[in-house]
Amino acid sequence: MFSKARILCPVLKQKVMSAEAAAALIPAGANVGMSGFTGAGYPKAVPNALAERIKEHNTQIDPNTGEKPFRINVWTGASTAPELDGKLAEVDGIEMRLPFQSDPICRDRINTGKMNYVDLHLSEVAPYAWSGFFGNMDVAVIEVVGIREDGSLIPSSSLGNNKVWIEQADKIILEVNYKQNARLEGMHDVYYGTALPPNRKPIMLTDPAQRIGEAYLRCDTDKVIAVVETNSPDRNSPFKPSDEVSKRIAEHILAFFEDEIKRGRLPAELLPLQSGVGNIPNAVLEALDSGPYKNLTSYTEVIQDGMLKMLKSGTLAMASATAFSLSPEGIEEFDKNIEFYRNKILLRPQDISNHPEIARRLGVIAMNGLIEADIYGNVNSTHIMGSRMMNGIGGSGDFARNGYLSIFMSPSTAKGGSISAIVPMVSHVDHTEHDVKIIVTEQGLADLRGLSPRQRALEIIDKCAHPDFKEQLRDYFERACASGRGMHTPHLLNEALSWHQRFEETGSMLA
Amino acid sequence: MFSKARILCPVLKQKVMSAEAAAALIPAGANVGMSGFTGAGYPKAVPNALAERIKEHNTQIDPNTGEKPFRINVWTGASTAPELDGKLAEVDGIEMRLPFQSDPICRDRINTGKMNYVDLHLSEVAPYAWSGFFGNMDVAVIEVVGIREDGSLIPSSSLGNNKVWIEQADKIILEVNYKQNARLEGMHDVYYGTALPPNRKPIMLTDPAQRIGEAYLRCDTDKVIAVVETNSPDRNSPFKPSDEVSKRIAEHILAFFEDEIKRGRLPAELLPLQSGVGNIPNAVLEALDSGPYKNLTSYTEVIQDGMLKMLKSGTLAMASATAFSLSPEGIEEFDKNIEFYRNKILLRPQDISNHPEIARRLGVIAMNGLIEADIYGNVNSTHIMGSRMMNGIGGSGDFARNGYLSIFMSPSTAKGGSISAIVPMVSHVDHTEHDVKIIVTEQGLADLRGLSPRQRALEIIDKCAHPDFKEQLRDYFERACASGRGMHTPHLLNEALSWHQRFEETGSMLA
Ligand SMILES: CC(C)(COP(=O)(O)OP(=O)(O)OC[C@H]1O[C@@H](n2cnc3c(N)ncnc32)[C@H](O)[C@@H]1OP(=O)(O)O)[C@@H](O)C(=O)NCCC(=O)NCCS
Ligand SMILES: CC(C)(COP(=O)(O)OP(=O)(O)OC[C@H]1O[C@@H](n2cnc3c(N)ncnc32)[C@H](O)[C@@H]1OP(=O)(O)O)[C@@H](O)C(=O)NCCC(=O)NCCS
């Protein structure tokens, strides 16, 4: 098919085959570990071929025999792309999915009860898989940039859980993607010092720029059952310029940083930044880039367009992550100037990029999105109206719980102003009142550190709520306080979730 | 008053005074850091004298002048005792309390809105205080066993946040308690390697038995404004023998451990045990002690009676904690055989006993109580009916989030069977679905690892719910699934909290 130019290992050269032939080696019911993190470095051909096979198989099932449909369990790093999650979900080929997804078809299957979704802290997937908590991994399907003579692998545009899948799987299928820049070689830092307790050792990382591992993935070539050559780009979403709301949120955060520096609670170079993906995080990065900052660092999950710009301008000295998440223009910029970026970016396995030990030690500033927050500071990052899954908790809990500052941000309303992001009681909790330090909307920033729940309520309503909902929130809070049900976290149980009910009944949370 | 026999430092000998004189040095509005953790090592005299002063002052306030009452903010390690929390709360002398309490008068003040309570992860108090997140500490009041010639301090029966308070406070008051066993000297391990980011280093602890610090608390004698001599025992609650329900819970946990060992997911010596205080944890310790286990270790917050017995029998090789929490008989046993126990117990500062880095590395087995859990695995440890504070989250989040296994346990019902500990939706979340691995009641054990929310619901209802509530829970779950609102975490918003409402209206959650 291709040249085998990137497959230098003689044994593995022998195992090159078509995606269809490789997909035929994955049995029904298998636990399959796939590469892929935020639309980067996922296998491009085998999942698609497998989906075709599944479709064909399942349409031929005679409903009278009771034969079970062909399905697999899909474990990844994080979200992938339509070629993987979308294709497999479309043919109802996924029985169970972990630990994160953001695919519209997957989401539909999850929310209609056709797929089990196990939504996990991203740092915990590797150790729990190692501990055997999820069962045995049958097959790993991993995209790489190339295979070296000794069988070791040049990782692709994401590392995610690849190291663990390769170690744990009984059998391995490799996809060598010629579209990925060969100069990614050397940008990875694969740490081989992890172990199960009682044999764990300190992880000696004290600086985001520090290397503690190897540039390649070790691989037992005996376990490799197929090598497939591909030539497809990562599916990246185009970059949207910041809107007004995002810019205002960014301004509030910048003003907060400035004030913290003045009070001596943050150093002038801040602390390593972790930042979720999306419009608002990108606006924060842009704002930082046009501010007075120099030599910042990031210790995060993904490298976005904004970070490339910050590296170029010198605002950011270096970025540590587990994956890229660039727009097509971002990719172009990266490929063109890869020699500049190569020694300023390090990709690590996700159990290291998100490790609680490191997040705590480095004192990461965690900045993540929220779906809704309540007046007492509990945050819902995952569920729409308490029941429907949006994406998943991802790494937000890893960083929010153990970082130096946890910042959660969102527009103050959704769906054209009919939904308030600040509600009396969140319909689901991903980050508890104990873990949320700062909440920001375009309206303002609430600093919750050292406040009791009632004090937080006043701060959040005052600073973050949209004017359309402020009075309604105050009214709830005051009546809850007056109810005599308990003044630590005053609530009216029959009204706590009534805003969500009202939205479902009338299309608006407005009373 | 006493002999000054335990005050070897000449300068500090000069500063001995009465508790009343010392209490007079604490100004109204002060942030006061007190020693004390689970009823051990709290100051016995100064808080009481201060309470008297506050009472006298506040009764003399002319209500027409608008003069503010005398109040202070009280920061401790964890819960203290009636002589501290009780006395100060009784005179309404506490404006704000952090990070944990379990005192009935305090609780009443919190729940009637007379006291602000900031309920924090215990591991985070020290770093956040250092970071300046709670403001400046004016005075520290610390119980010690003795003062050495160079002014360094022999810590008492708890370490808690003492190191930080002594470092951070502008002024220090010491209470030297002659009732505390002088042979506590040498049982502490005070780690002086912590720092604020970006200067944090790995904490090189890899074994619960390992020493990484010093036996004494450093103290700047210039900051000491008073030394008070006392002779009072820690106020300890008597030991209750395990009841049937606790024994059944312990049996389920023991059977689970055995099975995990068989499956190769736990070593024969288990992993370091963390265990909350109370009836059920003690029953688990007793059960372990009568099982086949040898050379277990514990990495926990408090040493309870059960641990002394396990040390004696050899079931436990050593115990690391931050405080004692012994019954009067436990204290007697400890004092009588202190030479046996001395080198088998280490007390550490609570930021080290509960440190996420260490809990993760050692792979702690976290066993803590719950007030209620919902069918999807969210746990409420703190709030009664969503609004009233019971105690606080304590260290449960430190261990549950970062340990190897998080086990939450409770009788399946409360208040004579009228309350189900398993509910459709918890009225407050302290431990999210992402953090809860195992739930146990006397009915059985639910293993939630690798399950989606709907799978968890079936497991929890089947294994943990009381028979009186099983059908009612199944009915809720089935109707929620049928509602079409979303199948990831099916809920009926208008009924999710109805069990709590029903209890408040009728005195029972039974439909
Ligand atoms: C919370 C999260 C969904 C916000 O995403 P975002 O893209 O920044 O925010 P948006 O405002 O565009 O909202 C996304 C969608 O949710 C909807 N939404 C937002 N708030 C809502 C609410 N309170 N109720 C209902 N819908 C809401 C929006 O309308 C939008 O829907 P649409 O796609 O149909 O238009 C996202 O940050 C996330 O998945 N977080 C969890 C994982 C995480 O934190 N990862 C980062 C660190 S690893
Ligand atoms: C959750 C917690 C309160 C359970 O305490 P416990 O003493 O083991 O449990 P009990 O069953 O005796 O319950 C304590 C009280 O709560 C009440 N209670 C328990 N469940 C209840 C529920 N679902 N609704 C209302 N009341 C409830 C009990 O009736 C009892 O009340 P009483 O004192 O008036 O009789 C306790 O473990 C705690 O405070 N946990 C949080 C901190 C923590 O985990 N620390 C340990 C690690 S650091």
C-alpha cells in the first residue's frame, strides 16, 4: 500500500496488512484500547473497517435466534473523532465506552440508553486498568508516527493511555500514519517508572520542562498482530475567534491574577497553567498573550492554537501536555515551524500529565468550563438537566482537586438567555463545594476561598449571575434562609431543582 | 502553679502565666490557630478562660451603642472537645470555624446561622493557610508535652496543623500539659520540607513506617507571649463494643478483601489502611484482627482502640497517623505499654498524613462513613436533609480521591428504619460518582468499579438497600428510565428529593 518507509523493524514489516484484514482480528465482545486524545492521534482506518464489519454482521443476525449483536468495549485516552467514536457508535458497535467522549452520535447512544459510558478522572484510567479494575484488555489499536528498527514506536500527536494499552493488551494492532509529521520524533516523554502499590516511587518531576522518561514507546513485537499504513490528518475543528462573552471572562481572570500577584499570593510568572479546550480557554490564553506576562509555563492536557501563539511571542516558555488539539491553521503553523516548537513542547502519558502528585507539587492553576454552578459553589461539568451526558469530567477533577487554584468559567446564561448557569442547586455534581475556588462568568468573578456556604451564595449571586436571574436567585436564597430547615446550606427541597423542571416545561428558567 | 519541670527553656520559663492572663492577650476578631485533632492534644485551659472573658464582655455590651460582640475565628486541626469548641460556641464567641468540628453546640450554632463554618479537605488547610487564602493568623494556642532547652517543643497527642500555626501566627501561646505522657517524646515525625509552589519538592515517603522529619516542633521563642501549665486528660469517648450491624458490614468488607487477594488485585498484606473514627470502622479493625492477616500497616488520621489491639497481636506492624482517638481504657492500655507502642506508631502533621501525593503513592485503602448515598454512587458525608451540617468532610476526600480503593460504609437505614441511607438523589454531594468505588451496608457490598450509572443503580439497590426500601428504589429507577429525560443518569426531577421532603413532612421516607 505505502512504502513501509516508516517501518524499520524487519519483523513488523512482515505484518503489514489492510485495515480490513486487521479489523477481522478483533473479536466480538473484546475490550479494545485505542489511541486518541481530543481528536489527535487516534487510529484512522481500523475502527472504520471494524464498523463496516460490525454493520454487516449485525444486519445478518436472525432476530429469532437470539444471537447477540457484535459489539466491543472501547477504552481510549479521551475523545477521538467521527472516524472512531462516530463510526462505531453509528453501527451500535460500542457496548461500553471509557473514559471520555464528546461525539454527537456517541452522546445520543449514551443518552438513549444504548451504550454504557463510564466517565472517569483521566489520571485514574491507567492505574485502574493496571490494577485490573476494568478487566482484561484483548486488543490495542494504536496510531504511531513510525516504527524503529528495534520495534520501539515513535508516538503520534497524542500519548494518552498508549503506554498502558500497549503493555496491557494481549494483542496489538499498529497504525503507522504518514500524514503525521515525522519530526514529532523526540517530542514525547514516556515515563516508565510507574508501578502498582506497594511498589510506587516518587515521581521526580519538579518543573514542567523536565524530562523524566523516554522518547519512544517500548513494544513487545511478539504481541503485534497487524500493522496498517494510513495517510490521514487528525480531524481538527476550525479555530473560532473569541466572542465578547469569552473576552469579558478572560478580562476578569486577568484582573484576578494581577491582584493575586500584588497580594503576594501568585508569583509574577504565575504558576503552570492548565486550561480546558474551547472558546473561553482560548480567549484567556489570548488575553494572557497580550498582557505583560513572560516565561509562563503550562502543565496541561492539550496544546491549543493559543499556546502556539504564546510560545512564539515568548509569553509561554514551554508547554507540557499529553496531546495536541489544533485547528487546521494551527497544524499548518506547527508543521511550518516545527523546529521552533520542537524543544518547547513535551507530550507525556495522561497519567503523568494529569497526575495528582504533580498537579499538587507544581501548584497548577486549573481553568475549566462548567455547565452550571449552584449558589453554594458546587459545579456540574457533565450533565444537562441532571440526566443527559454532555462530554464527561475529563481531567477537570484531576487538576481542580489538586492544583493551587481551581477556576471554573462559563457564560452566565445558555440557550439564548433561557437557562441560567447559576442555579439554586446543580442537577449533578462533578466538583464539590470543597474543590471549587473561583467561579467566573462574563458578569464577574467570585472568589470563594475561606467562605462559608451562605457567604459564597451572596458572592456568587452578586458577581456571577446574569441580571435576569439575580433577583430570582436572591429570592430563593432568602426564602431558604427563612425556612428554618437549616442555615448551613439553606435549601428549599421542593424548589431546589424547580428551575430545571421549569425549563423542561416552559422552555425557560425564568419564573 | 506547677513545677515548670517540663519547661526547660529559660526564656520561656519566664513567660509562664495563668490561663486567664494568657487569654487576655487574644484580641477580639483575631484569627486563632488552635491545636487539636479528634479530641486529642487541644488546649485545655486558655479557650475556657477566653470563653469566660467573652461572656463577660458580651453581656456588658449596651445594645444601643451597636458595639460588636467579642468573637474570634477558630482554626484547628480537626474536631476538639467541649472545653474548646463547646465552651466558645456556648458563649457565641466563634465568628468563623475551620476546617472540621463535631461538637453539638457548634453544630447548633452553625445550623441556626450564628456561626460561619468553612468545611475543608484536611490536607488542604496547611497549604491554603500558607498561601494566605484565609488571611493572617494572629495567635496560635498549642498544647505540648514539654518545652526543650532550645525552645523546641515536644508535641502532644495530636500534631494536626500545629507546625503551620506556629510558623504562621504572629504570636504564640503554649499550653504544657503534664497529664500527657512524657514518653510521647520521639513518636512524632514533623516534616519541614514543604514549600509553596513553584518551590515544592517530592516528598520522599514510600513506606508508612518511614521517618522523613524531626521529632520536635521548631518554635521562634520571640513569638511566644505566654506559657500556661495544665494537667487535664484529653476528653475521650468511651469505647462501644461493635453492634450486629457493624459486624455485618465488617464481614462484607473482609469477604471483599479476601476475594480481591484471590483475584490478584490486592496483596496478602493488603495496602495501608485508612479508617474513619466510630463504631463501624472499629468493627472492621476488630474483624481484621480476628482474621488471618499479619503485618498490615495503616496510613491514616487517627489511632483508635482497635489499632492498639492489632499492634499488640501483630496483625498490624505499624500505624502512621496525625492523632490519637482513644477511649479512657485505650489511654490506660497505651500508657501502661507505651514502650511497646512507641516504635510502632508515628504521628505526622495532617498535611502529610492526608497528603494526596502520599495517599496515591502508598495506595491507601480508604474506609469512611456516609450519611447517604444515591443509586448512582454519589455520597453525602456531611449534610442532613441537604441543609444541616453534621460534622464535615474531614479527611475522607483526601483519601477517597487519591487512594487505591475508596470504601464508604453505613447502616442501610437511620432513625429506627424511617430513613433509607440509599436514596434516589443525595441531598448534598461530598464524594462524586467518579470517586466512590465501593459502598457497603449490613445488607451487602456494591462494587462500582467500571460500571456506568445505570449499572451502578442496579448493583447498589440490589446489594445495599434495606428490604423496606428496595421496591421503592426500583420503582423510582424504572420510572426514571421510562421518562425519556435521558438514560445516562435517569432521574425524575420532581421526585429526586421527594424522599427527604416526605421524611420532613411525615417522619418517614417510606411511601
Ligand atoms: C462544561 C463544558 C461542556 C462547557 O463546554 P463549552 O464548549 O466551553 O461551553 P458552551 O457554552 O459552548 O456549552 C456547550 C453546550 O452546552 C450547552 N449548555 C451550556 N450550559 C448549559 C446549561 N446550563 N444547561 C443546558 N445546556 C447548557 C450549550 O448551550 C452548548 O450546547 P450546544 O452545543 O447545543 O450549543 C466543557 O467544558 C466540558 O465538557 N467540560 C468537562 C470536561 C473538562 O472540563 N475538560 C477540560 C479539562 S480536561
Ligand atoms: C458520615 C458520618 C456522620 C457517620 O457517622 P457515624 O457515627 O459512623 O454514623 P451513625 O450511623 O452513628 O450516624 C451519626 C448520626 O447521623 C444520623 N444519620 C445517619 N444517616 C442519616 C441520614 N441518612 N439522615 C439523617 N440522619 C442520619 C444518625 O441517626 C446519627 O444521629 P444521632 O447522632 O442523632 O443518633 C461520619 O462518618 C462523618 O462525620 N464522616 C465525615 C468525615 C469523615 O469521613 N471522617 C473520617 C475520615 S477523616
